[in-house]
Amino acid sequence: SLTQRLTKVVKTIRGQARLTESNMQDMLREIRIALLEADVAIPVVKDLIARIKEKALGTEVQTSLTPGQALVGIVHDELTKVIGGEDPENVREINLATQPPAIILLAGLQGAGKTTTAGKLGKWLKEEKKKKVLTVSADVYRPAAIDQLQTVSQQANIDFFPSTPNEKPLDIARKALEYAKLHYYDVLIVDTAGRLAIDEQMMNEVSDLEKFLNPIETFFVVDAMVGQDAVNTAKAFGEKLPLTGVILTKVDGDSRGGAALSVRMVTGKPIKFMGVGEKLNGFQRFDPQAMAGRILGMGDIVSLVDEVRKNVDIEKAQKFAEKMRKGDDFTLEDFKDQLAQVKNMGSFSSLIEKLPAQFAQAAGQVDDEQAKKQLARTEAIIDSMTPHERRKPEIIKASRKRRIAAGAGTTVQEVNRLLKQFEQSREMMKMMKKGGMGKMMRAFRS
Ligand code: GDP
Ligand code: MG
């Protein structure tokens, strides 16, 4: 990663108090390579390097930092800035301020993720903004494309306006708009056809749709994995359409996020959302700071810490720490509280994604559904016990185990597994009583 690269170079210039043309040269070369490896387009890299150099020249290196750390800080800041980090938050807000239905047009190459995004965005608008959403497909080239939008709309629990490959895109748009007005939809999402590469006909078609519909949002949907190509595609779409924003998809993949830099610089439009998975809940607001961290290869530690802090019930955690300190016994009630907190942290895979790449790889793939089911089963088992049993699980006999298993809709083996797991946690707690836990809790509070 860039951080590792710099650490290596930095050794040679340690002890110098100022970043200069000559001591920065090696570092800038490393940054250039790292940016290229992160799939940032060449012209964008050049521009960035120039900015970084200008910013860094003559910078006094604080005594607490090495020159390399100082430079990484500057690179991080510049990256964040370039992808919109200095824009006010509302620039990335979705704009629906118009006479309903607010029309959202999705444009981009084939396979960019438009149809998936139509479902994700629709679900998000319904759940987060309480909007009544209709989708329609103007992709008349592949019959399967229309079916696909119908499927994702159903999954997203939003309405779908049927179309057929025999119709003209403009006719489809007209009919869908009429229907949306008649039935008081807040939002109409229009999915369009894409080609594998830019072509005149496709561009004209989507441009005609834009002129006819006059959408409040025209999003360029782009695959974060395309890397260097992002510049050309973004340029072509940006010239043909009055884009209002960008949606970056497949940010969950191997991509290092370089496309984000390129697209933002070329279009000058805010990246508003990002797709982070094939499933419909893999959709988030775009966070420039986090993306800059990803490009730098540092992982999104900051936001991981925030997330944990936000979701752990601080009061309960403190009470628990207190209890540990006083030397009370760890019970299944505490165990259940802890599970509930884990559940509150949301999707496991999204938490793991925020870890630096090395850790995330070690953690491997987490199946959210599996993990949630497991948690629910464990809770059901604990709920089927009497309060006395929760405090003193060792009194649970075979006949009670069978009753508990039946009550929780599971097997005696599962009950045994849970009791064993609990016993191990209790052992661990005993060891942590010596102060380790208190320290952890203080970290959460700070
Ligand atoms: P379209 O041709 O632009 O409509 O693209 P699709 O919506 O059909 O998506 C193309 C492929 O990319 C499908 O296999 C999707 O499941 C996948 N895809 C879309 N968005 C994401 C994403 O955010 N992450 C991942 N991993 N896959 C995605
Ligand atoms: Mg499609």
C-alpha cells in the first residue's frame, strides 16, 4: 500500500525538518506509482501530484511526525478534497425538490450497475425518505433487462411500470410519466440501455430521454473497477448529458477506488452514492474521507471506530464494566446483552470491509444472513431458560435442555454448544477482570 511504500522511502530522509524538492522526489514517485496502482487515470495523477507538491513544499514537519507521515497526511487531504471532501454535505444530498414525480435518470455503460442501482436507490428512497417510488426500463435491446428491473423492483418492494422491447424508449418514458402523475408517485426512476462501449446511437437515445423527461437528477452510473477507462467514459457522458451527480458501483470489489478520483475530476459532479454489493442493501452515501483512506490503503479505521461507538449501548457497557470490576459473575443475561449489541452494529460484512485490507482478508467473507440467524437462535435459546438458569447454567439438566431446545425450536446439541461457548466466555471474562475490560470501555467513551 501507499503507506508501506512511503515508510520505506521515508527512512532515507528521516531527520530533515522540511519537505523539499529533493527530499520529496522519491516519495512523490512512490505516490505516483501507488495512485496508478489504485487505478487513478494518468492525467488525474499528474494533476494530483502537482497539487501535493505545491502543498508540501516548504511544509514544516512537526516534530511528532516523520516527513513521510506529514506527506501521507497531505496526500490524504488532497485526495479527500479532489473527491468532494470540501463540498458542503448537502451537495451530495439527492435532489427531489420539484413538482412530483421527481424523475431520476440513470445513464452509463452496459454492466455498470444501472438496473441494480435502480432497485437499490428505490429501496433507499422508500426506506430512508419515505417516498412512493416507481421504476421503468427504457432498455429495449435486451428483453431480459426489463425482466431484471421488474425483479429488483419486487425485491426492493417498490412499484414497476411494465414496458416491452417493441416500444420506443421515448414512448415508454411518456407512458410511465403519465402513470406516475396519475398515481401520485413521488419519484420515477428511469433505467436506460447501455452499450459495452460508448456509441453514438446509445448516447443520442439517452440524451433524447433526458431532454424529454427533464429529470431533476441525471446520474452517471460507473463501475469502480473500470479504472483508467473511467476518464473517457465519464467525459463522453458528461459532454452529452447535463449530469447532476455520479453513482459509483462495485466499490466492494477489488477496486482501490481510483475511478472515484478520475470521475469526479472529469465531470466535476458530486459522487452521491456508492454501491457496495450485489444485494439491494449494498448501497451507501458516498463518503470522500473514507474513500481517500481506501485509496491510500489504510482502510477505514476512523469510521469503523465511530460506528462501534455509535451503536454500542454505552450505558449498558459501562454497567457491565462496573460489574466486572466488582467481580460479579458473568451470566447468560450479560451474554445476551452483548449479543444484542453485536446485532446493533449492523451488517458484519460492512464492518469487516472497513478494516484495512490485511485484516479484512484474514477475516474472510462473512455471510450476514448466516450470522444473523445464528444470533437469533442463540437469543431464542437464552430466552427459553428461566432467570435462575441464566444466572447458573450449570444447574441445567438433560431434561431441561430438551425443554429449552423445544422452546427455542432447536436441538439439544445447539443448546450444549451455546453453554460451552458461554463457559469459554466466562473464563475469558475472569481473566479480563484484572482491568482489561475497563480499559476497553474507556476507549469507547473517549
Ligand atoms: P447495467 O447493465 O448497468 O444495468 O448493470 P446491472 O445492474 O445489470 O449490473 C451488472 C452486474 O454488476 C450484475 O451482475 C450486478 O449484480 C453487478 N453489480 C451491480 N452493482 C454492484 C455492486 O455495487 N457490487 C457488486 N459486487 N456487484 C454489483
Ligand atoms: Mg440494465
